Amino acid sequence: MGESAVAELTSYELVERLQAVHSRIAAGQAEEAELMTQLYRLRRAQQLELGVRAVHAGEDAATEIAVALKVSQRQADVMIGFGLDLDARLPRVREAFAAGRIDLPRARVIRDVLLNASDDLVALVEPRIAAYAETADPSRIKRTLRRWLLELDPAGQAERRKAAESDRYVTVSAADNGTAILDGVLPAPGAQALYERLREMASTQCCGNDPRTTNQRRADALIALADGSNRLSCQCADENCPRTAAPDQSANPRKALVQVGVSAETLAGLRDNQALLAGFGAIDPDLARQIARHAHFDIITDTVSDVPVTDSRHATGSGATESIPAKSETRYRPAVRLASKVRALDGGCRAPGCMVPAAATDLDHQDRFNHRTPEVGGRTTESNLGCRCRRHHRLKTLADNGANGWQVIHHPNRRVEWRSPTGESITTTPEGMKFLFPRVHIPPITAPGVPTPEPVEPLLNPGRVMNALTELVHVYCTPTQRRRKPERPQRELPEYTDAPPF
């Protein structure tokens, strides 16, 4: 057996052992949470018999656990609450967790998302999300579960969002060596706008010779926003730095880019399908319409076909002829319109588990662009472009060069298969398409007890965009649909015919 075969066998063996150890750790964590919960119940029962008030009975169990395990009391409190929720409302999650099929982060994200959901809604989605969690990472579990809740109970989700927004906060606590920790909970659009603004300042206001890391520049950008300067100063020490600001350049800084994907029917109020906030996930239609009041629009039409990207032929008459590439297809950089559409369809980086929003990704050619002879292959087309963050762009490039053992394969309908060096395979689907062109149509609904905010300006900016949107609505919606009275959607779990979204 050659050295390469031995190395390949060893890598398979290492991955298998790693998976087995991870499963055992998960089962151990499940047992630990269960033992903490049992101790809490025991102490609570004992103290209730002694006349301790119910609101306080058993609370010192967390202190007892903290002392015994040398952990913080806060950590013990969290684990006890987690264990109680597993026992009371999440039996399938508890079973999979105890068996080691899902780990602590995945079990906790399910519990956190369902924390404020009604018991009926939890009973409906919990069995399926427990099964889905066995093959998905925590971030995808969160995004998928949020989307399901929005489809099943859009009115309730709007209520939960507004309640959560009322708990927003920002705090500062001391850290070591003259630093501090800034923590906060913000409404999702505001938080994403802040982060994108910091990222934009860090990447555009300093030249490549600035000695700071990206994280350091983002931190300095936040201070610049707070002190009113609104601009980073490049630290390259070059008097002729091209990024030096003009005296009046920081007077009117450009607003940060926040991308929201939503169907035209939902934006116009004819449907109540959820929208996609890039970098965050699903948001309810009411929030999407609020953001739309101050937005600029790109209208995206559904032109995704089932033809593989390597197919360069099209049918004409009774035979097939070679297609002639357009001039734009043989340019390396895509046109603005094409780039916007690809980013809207993908919604974010197409690698499994990656949460980088589409606006911060590279547009990568799946079939490599031929710089010497562009007509030969790798054309700059919608079907041959995909969003990948810089890290996963490098992974794909190394895979194309046979340098890391990975395979990245495109399938019809913009599905991308990622095969690891040890044969693990996972296929991702474009996140944005589900929101731009939803398959399950949710009729408009007014949430009881949830007031509709007073519009500060028309829902859409007038002009060409409004006319185009109105035209789309009239083309794809019959007069009967436009006049139809709102109906409450049926509480059924939507069926997805494709693979789970990654």
C-alpha cells in the first residue's frame, strides 16, 4: 500500500473517530443537563415541604452545582432552565441529544428559537426540526426554524419580534488591560446596518498598507462613529496615501448597505410571505415593509433554469447548434445588473454553515473563467456565478487546482455540492430564491393586537421603480387575487421537495 493510500485511510479513520468522540461528548452533556435538572427538582421539592415560597424554592441548586463543578452560577442556571425546557416541551430534541445525534449547541439553538412559541406551534415543528438538526449546523437550524415559524404563524412571529425589540439594550463592562466589552441586543435591521457600516469603513477608508487587522479597523470605526468624526484615519504613514480624506469628505457619509430579499406580492401587501435580511435570516413581512419605506429596489425575475452550467448548447428548430456567447459573457467582471441578481438569488455565501451576507462575498465562476480564450469556457453568466466569501473562494480555487482534496460541484437550480477530502457530502441551495420566489403563498393577515405603524412616507418611492413593481403585480396576479380578502393561513408544516436548505 502506497503512502498516499495510507494517508487517505488515516484521514478517514481520523474523521470517524472525531465524529464518535463528538457524539460521546454530546451524550455526556445531555446526561449532565439531566442530572442538574434532577438535582433542582429534588431541592425544590424539599424546600416546598419546608414552606419556602414557590418563586424561590430550588433556586440555590444552581449555587450547589457551581460549587461542585467549579463553574459559574449563571452557567448552572442556564443549564437547569435548558434541561427543564427539554423535559417539558422538546421530547424529540431531548432524545436525539441523549443519544449523541445532536450536540449541545444545536439543542440549545432549537430551544432558544422556540422559547416564546406557543405549545401548539412547538408540538408541530419540534419533531421535524429535531430530525433536521442531525444533519445541519446551528446557524442553519436557526435560520430554517425561524422560516418555518414565520410560515406557520406570521402574526405570532410579528408579536414575538416586537416583544424582543422592546428588550433591546447596550452595556459596557470592564475587561483586562485597559479594555472594555461592548454588548448589546438591537433590532436586526439596525444591527446589520451598523455592522455593514463598520465593515465598509474598515475596507474602504484605509489603504492596503495600513498595519491594523480587519477586526481592529472595525473596532476603530465604531469609535469614529461615536466621536462624530465618522471616518477612519489610515495608519500607513504615507503622506500621499490615496485614502486620505478630503476636508469635506466626511460631512455626508453614505448609508451602509442592508440587503432584504422579498417577493413583489409581499411588498405590495398581497401576500404575507417572509423576507430575507442578508446576514441574519428570515424576517416577518411587516418588518420588511418598514425597511422598504426607505429603500432602493432591484427587481429580480425568475429565470433560473434546469440546464447544467456546463451545457453550452440550446435547442433551435429540429436540431441543436452551438450558442454564441454575448460580449458580456466573455468579460471577467459581471455587469452591475447581473452581479445584483446573483447576490439576490444566493442571499449569502454558498458554503455550508457560512453566514457571510451576499454583499460581502466574491462572485466566483464555478466553471473557471479562461482569461486567455474567454469564448472557450467559464462564461460570466447567471448560472456560472455564485457567491462565496473570501475564505470559501480560496477553498474552491484550491479544490480546482487539486490542492486540498475538496470537490465543489454545481447542480441544476443553483444547488452546490461540497465534498470533503474524506467523502462527506453536503448540498447547499440558494437562500435568496426561497424568499424572492416563495413556493408556499401565505395570504395577507393582520395580527390581532399588533398595531400597524403609521407610515412616515409612501411604502415605495414613486417613479420608475413603483411603476415596474405595479406592472409585475398586475402581470402575475389576477384581478380576483388583487381583490381577495385576507384569510388566515392553515397551520400546517410546509413540505419541501428539495434537500434541506444549507
